[in-house]
Amino acid sequence: MSIATMRKALTGVSGVPVTAYDGKGEVEPRITAKVYERVAAAGIHNIVAAGNTGEFYALTPQEIRIVHEAAVSGVNGKAPVTAAIGRSLREAIGMAKDAAAIGASAVMSHQPVDPFAAPAAQIDYFCNLADASTLPLIAYVRADGFSVDDVIRLANHGNIAGIKFATTDLMLLQRAIAAADPAGALFVCGLAESWAPTFTAAGARGFTSGLVNVAPHLSLAVHDALERGDFGAARAIVSQLEPFERMRTKFRNGANVTVVKEAVTFSGLDVGPVRVPGLPLLDQHDREELHRLLRGWNAAGDNQIPPHQQHSAKAAG
């Protein structure tokens, strides 16, 4: 995929599906592919394989390859598949080569988690990886401490399609967008629907989403409203999502993936618990609260609970 085509896809919703595990805790490629198939069928513009919602850091490199393969199989050409890569630079380069070999459209590099990483050297990491990759790269920027010059260096790299900007330093975001080459990398909101209106107002385009696993049409509705410049409509939809997203922030975001996986399982597709150190399962109170929310979305026509599950969902209430 050309870098221009990838940048166009990034202006939409970048969905991050969950990774399914079997009863023994091993990656279940068939169910994982089914999750990706459902997200692709909903019309999500870019699908990220083994992102944070896919538990990248809880997977071995071999398991990451399995998830990438399941993603390419499940999406089946309906959308670009962006394969998440990372860890050491040498491992990331190897993952990028593997992703190209199995038919991914682009790669997204997780920000290094080395406790001694220096900001400028982290930019070097992204740029070196972009140099080595035959696929366009999306750089996932999560930490504070970068300068405008650091971010511009990323944005102006010829093989970096986008910057997934996942901090709340909006002053840095605005200054970097203003200073970067307009023909360079796209700045994408990396903090999902809740922050998408604010980031769009600051000049970003598109946003990432874990909600696409259970209610992709709500994610697309937020995107459509922002593309029309209707911030009021976007905020109204975001307000519906607030209880779901707030529950994900519990335990310093330790329940982030847990909530999504519980919602996917409630929809009729058992994807197993989250691997530690994430919270494996919700407690009974939070599970019941989440189920009430999902049933409410369903009653309003806003959830993807299949018909066979709707009767048991209502009975559970």
C-alpha cells in the first residue's frame, strides 16, 4: 500500500481488536480472526493487529505473528491491516519484515518502554525502524517530554505515514502540526472517541478505537460527525460512551482491555480473560454494570448483540 493511501485510511477510524485465548490461555487464531472479520465487516477504515487492546506486551514475538496472520485472514482485504510491532529495534525490524511477508499494509511501532529511554533517542528508534521497513510506518507516541523539533523529525520522515499521538499535551500537538510539512505524516488522535473532538479541533485527523470491538457504528458515527464539523453531535455520542470508557480507566487503565473483552464475550464470542499484568476479569459488580450498559445500547439499537444472545441478555437483567 502506498504511503498516500495509508494516510487516507488514517483519517478514518483505526480499530484495535482484542486477541482471543482458548481455555488453556493460548492464542486462539480462529476466534481472533473472527473478531477481525466482524470489525472489518462494520466498515472500519484501518485495522490495527496486536495493538494495546490486542495485548501486545503480553504476547511473545511468535504469538504476535499468529495475531498478525489471523488479522490478515479475518480482514480478507476489506481494509488495511496495520501490524503492530515493537520491543528492541532489532526485534521490531524483524517483525516489520514478517508483517510485509504475510500481507500487512503498514506497521505501527509501539513506543519503546525502556525505563532509560531518552526522548530524542526514541525518535531515532522510530526513524531507524521507518528506514528499515518496506511498509509505511505509524509511530505511536505515548510519553511526554518530546520537543516540537522531535515530533517534526518524525512527521517529515518519508516513510512515516502517521503519528498516533496519545498524550494530552495539546500545546505540543498544535505547535507540531503548525510547523510540520502539510504533506508529511498525518497526526491521529491516539486516545479514542472521548478525546477525538478535542484533538480534531487542534488539527488532528482520525482516531483510534477499542470500542469497535462491540459497537463499531458508534465509533463511525463520531467520526462522521467530526468530518462534518458537527462537534455538538460528536460530543452527544461521546457522552453515551462515557460510562464504558470510564470503566476502562479503572486501576490506572488496568481494566482497559478487560472491559472490552467482557463486552465481546457478552456479544456471543468468547475471547477469554486478559493476561496479567492486566486485570484478567471484571468483578461481579462491574460486570453487571457493563451488561446493563450494553443492554441499554441494544434497546436503543446501538449494540451489536446478535439475536441469539439478546434473549439471554434480557433474562440476565
